[in-house]
Amino acid sequence: MRDAEPKAIHLSDYRPPDWLVDKVDLDFSLHPSQTRVTAKLALRRNPAGEADAPVVLEGDGLTLVRLAIDGTPVAGPSFEARPDRLTLAHPPADAFELEIETLVDPTANTQLMGLYRTSRNYCTQCEPEGFRRITYYPDRPDVLSVFTTRIEADKEEAPILLGNGNLVESGDIPGTSRHYAVWHDPWRKPSYLFALVGGRLARVGDSFVTASGRTVELGIFVEEGKEARAGYAMDALKRSMRWDEEAFGREYDLDVFNIVAVSDFNMGAMENKGLNVFNDKYVLASPETATDADYSGIEGVIAHEYFHNWTGNRITCRDWFQLCLKEGLTVFRDQEFSSDQRSRPVKRIADVRALKAAQFTEDQGPLAHPVRPETYREINNFYTATVYEKGSEVVRMLKTLLGDAGFRAGMDLYFERHDGEAATIEDFLAAFADATGRDLSQFALWYSQSGTPLLTVSGAWDEAAGTYRLDVAQSVPPTPGQPVKKPMLIPLALGLVGPDGQDMPLSLGNVPVENGVVEVSEPQQSFLFTGLDARPVPSLNRGFSAPVNLASDLTEADRVFLAAHDADPFNRFDALQRIALEMLKTGARSGTLPAPDALITAAGAILADPALDPAFKAQALALPSEGEVSRELASDVDPDAVFAARKGLRLAVGTALAEGFATTYADMAATGPFSPDAASAGRRALRNLALDYLAVGGEAEGIARARDQFELADNMTDRITALAVLAQHEVPEREAAFASFYARFERDPLVIDKWFTLQAQIPAPDTLDRVKDLMLHPAFSLANPNRVRALVGAFAAANPTQFNRADGAGHDFVTDVVLTLDGKNSQVAARLLASFKTFRQLEPGRRANAERALRKVAETPGLSPDVADIATRSLG
């Protein structure tokens, strides 16, 4: 068994810090293996803390060099210094300055937390608990301080020196080859928002004039030679800054805003105050190297991290249990931004698809937890789809319930009350309750109850009375630690579609339904709609107004009707998806697909409708994924059967609509130079979907079309899609294309990540051997998180037939990689292990294989807390 269980931390045990830090002065003397850090902390006893409490500062693998109090060195038994903790049992006063000098080794830091080196540059990552790897500190989010940072380095090695806040001083150090820079951040912040970067970087500069007329200098720092690929990120940043002023009244508050792109990073990006550090995949883009999805991702992540300046930085979270307060809220904000920049309906569809794929699946498995958990063992493992994506959906429901004006009033009050503070979910909801007079006590259950609610809906038409009754029952399934749930407050947006395809009046007892939203708050409720002259077809949960599973008595004919006529774009999409899902579930269970006529009719109508946005068509006509089918099946899932059913249905649709897809493929061809704008991306998405359908059978004509597109493409979207189509077929063109792709892009790591990923996703029995061989490829490195995610992560998360092989070899392979990686980078290892989160849904043989592999991990001595936590919770 493991050497030690990670210690459980409970929300109910929270108490204020005993000591506060009013001011932090940091001095870094950068060196590849012996960086010297001097920290001066202005400590003050917290009146709300425990009287006579000692000073206890967290550390992680630190080496203490020197300690001083108010300038006087401290020695001997007056303190205790361990690598993980510094304790002053008897502080000299209620306020004093503590000076701490430590040594850290950035080059040896493979965990990529704290101060580390990437591509010979110095970089930090401190969220959630990385600052304690730099110096001893009360490393918790409710200790807010003003930071001043002096950075010194060899001028040749690190000509660029960046820190939080504004640059206040810089210069050469006489008589040496070194130079320095001093950065001051006037806004109080927790230690997790500290950042430092030093190295050889090129700056792409611009400026932004705020609503009040201040000029902010903008800088994006990238590896030399990649400056031309930062233009889209800069444009996205400026659009984000303007949007936040207009949509939320939030203006930027420093003189500079800097972004640094690095190639070794555990996360997507980090919102450090005034100095955002990004995984370079969310900064660098050009038509030749980035797909439309990459451009969209850059836009969204740039916006997300910038929006954190207010929702996360100016107002931070009191403790890590409140993580959704900054992350879920900021995801909502970045989704709204992208919706305004692009097509709102298409963005909503894409977001819900992502939510169902990641978060609904999480809710069904052993790693399910509330949006605000009550307990955790390792906080790194709670940066989850539930905290981010479901957290965003909860904010969206709040806006639906309160309306635009009420929501904005609540946000304004929240900013006014809590600027400069560390807040809680209760603080957040209280602002909306006080601004609108609305009781949100039942709504708060969305933060404390885990699981995806199920709404079961049936309708009854009374022709004589001209009424239509909707009976709604809600239930929330048991989840780990929560066997019994209370009824939720669920905003259910709906419409009643008449025989002519138009929405009918929506009235309850002759009272119009405001905004088309009814509130479901009881285990069972009925809604009687009046004043109707014909039987309607209900359009339920329009715009996906609540993150729920929906079971209704709608017939296949009803769904075909809604797919053709529903005024709500999301539900038009969803009707088509539900038709396909029911067919796929039947095919996966029985081995025989039902007649696909209804799906082909509905899909053909959408494909032929000239009024529809091409991007919408691309979303609607893409069949549900294997993961979504498995989630709907819920138990005894055979991934091979799911794959066969989906391929069979793709073939049926592609064959029946071949003429329409061929016409679409030709009509959607580009007529001018590449542009990443939404309209152009939508045309490419539809054209590439048509290509996939035209080639699904593997006939020579389809393969030739894909090969020609691969060879002639003038942008990465078309090229990588053609390669993905070829990858699904065992034909000579596939290997030739993979070889050609590598030869063309071997010097571009982000593009080669795509090359690794596509090979890991091939649904063929020899793919596991291919992945093992690729781990020996000169371009592969376990030290680079992007590369691990691109190959092993893609195999585990996006190749269900081969990861879940009947012989268990896929499970064994992934757990072996987890154990190898754990000592080098435990965060990446833990996230890789989380790929097992759906193993209990598998059929008994595969389920037993997965459990055996997980137990092997769990019983390995010396696991990191990150991996031990995932293994323990996965096994139950």
C-alpha cells in the first residue's frame, strides 16, 4: 500500500489566518541551479486569528540559508526550519519584519511548480501551492499583500526580466555582467498570483486606451523568431479589454499588461497579476500552423485570463474550496465574450458538447464532486470540468433567473462590496439576492450537490379546453458521499411549436411566461398552458438553459419536426442529435442499427437549407461522439460495439446524402486568402465534415479527395482534417501523408503535437504498438506536458476502443506511464490517470482490467499525493 494517505482537508474546518502579511519585498538572484531568493515579509498578527499563535509558514523542498527578524539574524532553537515548514514558536511582537533567504534549483524542478526553467528561460507557476517552493510563506489565498520584486540575472542569459505590476527601476550592475529590474504591484494579492519570468524572449508590443483615457502598454513575449505568430493573440487581448469595459464595466488597472508564452507548462495559462504566463499553444498561431480550433482556443483563453483581473485577482477566493468563484465565473465571462465575437448559437452548441463530454461524464463516475466541494485531499485534482464548466453553467442559470438587468446589478454590487477581498460563494450569491430581492437559498444547492439532475417530462393535450399540460419530475442521482439529494431550482426555457412550425403563445392561466422560462423547484410539478388552438410539440430546455439530462415522451416524428422547424437553434441541433443517439444506443446494444430513414430525412433538410449558418450545419450534422453514446448507455458498455454502430450510421448517412455532401464540399471551397474569422471558419468546418462523410466508406474516390486536400491545402485546418480522414483508413496514402506532414513541420513543436495526437487516435488494434514506438521517437519527451498530453493523453481520452482493449493492454500501458511520470511531474500524471474516470461503465471484463490496473497504481509505494488521490477516489 501507499506510504501515506493524502490528508483530507474540509471546508468546515476553515479558520482565518493567524498572521497577515502587509508587504512582501522579494529579491531574486537568478542562477540555473542555485537561485538565491531573499524575502522580507511585513508580518502582523491577525485580530481574527488565534491569540498567541506561532508563525507557521509553508515550504516545499526548501533549503533555508538565513533568517532575520527586524534585521537581526536568528539562530538556534528560536525557530524550526524543515523543507516543508518554518515555525517561529514565540514571535517577538505582534508586528515585525521576517527576512528569509532560500536556495532553489530551477533546472531540477521537473514538477513545473514554483520557479523552473523552460527552454533555458526562467518561469514561475504558483497556483495553487507553488509559491511555497520559492520561499516560506503563509501560502493560502486569503493572505493578501502588496508585492515588490527585484530580479537580477546574467544579462546575456536573461536580457528580459518581468514581474507583476509596473516596472519601477532597472539597470546594469556595475562591474558585473548582470542586470536587474524592480517590479511593483500596488494591488494586494495572494501568493498564488505571484509571477516572474527571465530569459531570451522577443516582445510584440501594442497599446490600449481605456474607457477613462489611460494608455496601457501591452506586451506579448515569445521565443525569438515566433513574433509573427502572436498577432492574433494581441488582437484577442485588445478585444477582451474593450469587451470587459462594455459588458461588465471593468477597466484595467495597471500601466502595463504582459503575456509570456512558454513551451513547458502544466496548465493552459495563468492569470498572474499583470504578467500572464501561457502555454504557447494558446498564443502562437498562423494559417500554416494553427487550426480554426486553435484560433478559437487562443481567443477564449486570452480572454479568460484577462477577465481574471477582476474575477480572480481584484476579488480572489477565500480558500480553495471557493475555486469555482473565480474559475466558473470567468469561464462564463469568456464564453459570453466568444459568443459576442462569433455566432452565439454555434458557440452555445460547442460549449454544451464540451460540457457533456467532460463534466456530465465526471458526474457519472467515482470522481464526481460538487461545484464547491466539501473536502479534498489534493487541490491540484480539483481543477476539473465540474469547477470550470458546470461552474459556468450555474452562473448562466443565475442570469436566466434574474434577467440581464438583475444579473448586471448583482455583478456590480459584488464588485463594489468585495474589491480587494478574498470572497466566498455566499458573498457572491448575497450580492445578487440583495440587488434583486430574490431568495437564492434553493439555488445555492447547485454549488453543494453533485450529480447531473434528470428531468422527466411528459405532455397532455386537451383539444376541447385548448390546453397543454407539461408534467415535470426532477431527481438527482446518488454520487460519492451524497446518496440523497434535495430538489434543485431549475430554470427550464421552453417553447410550444405549432403545426405550422411557429411558436405558439406561452401562457400559464392566461398569464404570459416571462422570457419563456418556467422554474422547476419541486420533485414533481405540472404546468398548464392555455389559449392554444392546436396540439403543440414542446421544445424543452431551449438554449440548454440548465445543465440537466432530459427524458421526454417526444416521438421520433416530433424530433424530426423540431429539427426542421424549431426557432431555437440549440434545440434544432439537439433534436437531430437525439434521433442519432437513440439509433446508436440501439445499434450498440443489439449489434444492428435501426433503419436510419428519420435521421437521413432530418439531416438532409438541414444540409439543404440555404438559410442556415454553415457552422451550425457542421455542428448539427456531426454525429454524437463515441463518448456521448457510452455516457447515454451508462453501463455494460462495449467500446467496440459503440464504434461499430457509429461507423455504420456515418456510412449510412454519408451514402444516402453523398450527392448533397459532394455539392457542399464544392460550394464551401475557399474563394480568397485564409481568414480566421467565424464565417470563414464555419465554411471550412462544413466542407471538412462533408469530406469525412464522403470518405467514411474508404472507397478510392473518397480517399483520393482526402489525399488531394492534404497535398493542396493552404491552411492547417484543411490539411490536418484531411490527414485525420486518411488516418481512419488502412491505406498507403495514410502513412505517406504522416511522413510528409512530419517532414514539413518537424521543427514546429505545436504542429508535431498534432501529428502525435492523430496517430494515437487511430482506432486500430496496432495503435498501442504505434504509440509505444512513438514514445521512443526523438521528438517525444516525458518532460514536456504538451507532448505527453498529445500522445498518451490522446490515446487514453480519445481512443476508447484501444485504451479499453479487451485484453487490458491499453489500461496497463497508461498506468505504467503514470507511474513513470509521477516522480517527474505528478500533476500531469494525475490528470492522465483521471482517464479511468468512466471505467465503471464498461462491460465486466474490461471493467475488471481497468480496476486491476488502478489497484496496481494505488498499491505502489511512494506515490505523490496527486496520483494517490485520483487512484483512491477512482477505486471508491
